Amino acid sequence: MKSVTGGLRLLYEHRRVIEEVFKASLGPDVTLDVPANREHQEVPPVSLETLREFIFILWAKYQSLTSRKEKAAVLDAITTTLGIHRKSALRLMTAGKAPRMRMTSGSTRCSYSSETKEWFVRLWNAMGRMSSRKMKAALPKWLPYYVDFEIPKRVRAELLRMGTTTMDTILKPIRARQKRKQNTGTWKAKIRTEFPLRPLGLQVDKPGVVEVDTVMHCGDSASGVFANTVTMTDIHTGWTECVAILGKEASGIRDALLRLERRMPFPLRVICSDNGAEFLNHTVVDEFVKSREAPISLFRGRPYRKNDQAHVEQKNFTNVRQAFGYERIDTQRAVDLMNQFYESAWNDLQNYYVPQAKTLHKERVGSQMKRVFSFPSTPIERLLDSDILSEHEIGQLAEKEHATNPFELKKLMRELLFRLSKHFSFKKSWPGRFSHG
């Protein structure tokens, strides 16, 4: 008398079904080595090898069956016992070779402790909620300055070893809760055809070619006078400076551009803007072109093609919206606090401690465009690699970098934003990235 063991100890509640199937398919002399009375017995855990043995026995018998009724009985046993779809059971039985039950993705052991994950989320909030690629590159530079709490050595080692995919996995549920989509409008400007279009093949191999744009802090209404942030981004290094002004008249934009030019650690050669009337006017042209011995070239992008200003358009969100949100700011006192925020903390944090990835090249794969990015590095690192600065200038930048602490800068930002919040009401839609960590 044959005895089938191991694979038939799966689910006691289906014992009668499995017994009938095996008697019909394997013969009436088959006995099941399964206790008939399970009222006072615990169900043993089912191992992967037990499942494989069970599937193999059924698959071996299924190959010799000719009756449709017998084959249906075997499929019923599989679907009832394992809880899988009938089509999946049919694929297992009709396979050319014995099937093997594979481990599911959820059964893999996690190599990072829950404590490490909690520390990572805390650091992610404290560092401004960077992307995983930026976090991977920034952690070695930020961790030595984190003194609010003592991070265990084991956790510190795991944080430095953690990959970008693991970071995304940990942050996926958190990002899902914090996801927010909201757009804002910009002024519709007239096209100034007398200014040359930016060459599409403009090659940028050293610092000095910048893009400029304005960000409106108008809230729900574009009427009246309100604050605007003028953003200037260097294409080669990613160095970004911001300044806030009240209104958007030509003289205010001219003064803002002069302030941004003085903050840049290198001379400007080209300024690229959109077709907004705040940039393309005689006041700006007279200052940067006609009144200088070495004039700066001014270019404009194509109308309604925001991608021509891709570098500065990205910074409009990461360097402006993530700090101040989409609310209305319309007082001079609030603008002064914004400029203090930019000059004393925000610009230095972005340029010295926040890595940025650049697109190396693009290639088309079928109907999609595949982009290959560089390893994230900070704007100061790219600037030092460009070899356009003197030894004195390099020493000044290095001294300033060593004198700053990213976590102290974050604290200063929170204090300034708290003072700024007294001048206008932050709504629930405000991202509030500095309220964490």
C-alpha cells in the first residue's frame, strides 16, 4: 500500500477534497498520512520544499491521465489547497518539466533594521527631502554635522551603505501621503522680436552662461502688487542665486539682476531669459549691453517653449516653491525677510551641500527617450573642477564652505520662515518642508 507524505499535510480543512482527488487519480489503495481528527492538534508550518513535493506528485500523475474528469479533479485539488487561480494551476500541470514553486518577493529578508529606517526618514526630512540619488551623494557630507541626536555607529554604517533603490522603497509610502500637485500662472508677455533667439546648439563648457526667470508670489489672484523672486541659474555648474522684489517693473528687475551678478562667484557672459517684458526692455539692455565695455549677450527663448529655460524652470520649484509655497506675499517687510532667508541660509545650502545630477546624454529606445545622468555633485564641486577661478578665489570659497553647517542653516531657515509666517497666512497647501526634522 502506497503512502504519500509531506505534501499532503498542507491544509487540514481540505483533507476530504484532497483524499477524494487522490483516490480518483492515484488509485483506491492510496492512503493519506494526515490525522483525521485535528480538533486538538496544531497545524504545522508549511515549508517551500513541502509545497514543491506536493506539486511534483500531482504534476507527475497529471501527465498520465487521459480522462477530462480526472484532470479536472487534480486541478480542483491544487486550486482548493494552494488558493491559486485555475489558469495558474493549469499552467503548472501542462508545463514541459516539473514546476518549482518560487519564493515571493515579500519573503526576502530585509538587510536594514527598523531603527536604520527611522533614522533615514528623520535625516531625509532634516536634509530637505532630497531625491534618493542626491541623498546617496549628500549623506557623507551631511552626517558629520548632525549633532542634534547621536546616531549609533551601526546605524551610521548602514545609512552610508544604503542604495538608492532601498531609499525609494522606504520613502514610497511617505511620499504617497505627502504628494501634492498644484500649478501656478505666469504673466503673458509680448514677444520681443528685436532680441535674438537663443541658439539651439549653444555649447556651454564653462561657467558664465546663466538662465533667469521670475516666480510670482501672487496666491490665488494676480491683481495688485505682490512679491516676485528673480532666479538666476548657471547652466554649467548649477549654481543658483535668488532675490525677492516687490512688483515687477523694469527698474526692479534690473536692480535684482545686478545683485545676483555680484553674488555669482564668476563673471557672466550670457544671460538667457524667456519672452517676458520684465527682461526684454530698454532698461535691462542699457545696463547690461550698451553701458559696458564688455557687454553681456542677451538671448530669449522661443515663445511658449518653457523647456528652452529648463535649468532655471527646475530651480523655480526646488529653490523657491519648496520654501515659500504658493501663497500671496505683498508687503515690503515680508520681501525683506525673504531676501534675508535667501542670502543668509538658503542659497548657501543649495550651492554648497545639495548635490545635483546633470544629463550626460539621451538616446531613443523604441518610443521612449532614455536619459543617462551623471553622479550627483554640488555646484561648488563643479565650479572648482572648471579651473576658471584663481587660487585666492578658491581659498575664499573653501573657507566659506568650512564655516557653514547645513543643519545650522536649516535651523536658521525655520526661524526666518516662522517670522515670515506672521506677515501672511500659510494655508494647508503649503509644503512646509522645514517643519520636519
